[in-house]
Amino acid sequence: MIAKHCFSSFFKSLIMAVVLAMASSVHGAGTAERDAV
């Protein structure tokens, strides 16, 4: 049960990261990523 919950939240954050990466690549510059680093 707990492991399943951890995997679920990890999967959600992974999807969020992919969505953000796709959105920033659509915007083109990717400046937000560089600022975050």
C-alpha cells in the first residue's frame, strides 16, 4: 500500500516534469530551465 502510494507520487512528479519540459520546448527558449539550474 505505502510502496504503491510512493510510486504513484513519483509517477505524478515524473509526468509533471515531462509536461514542463515539453511546454518549455514548445516555448522555444528554455530559459526557465536554465534559471532553475
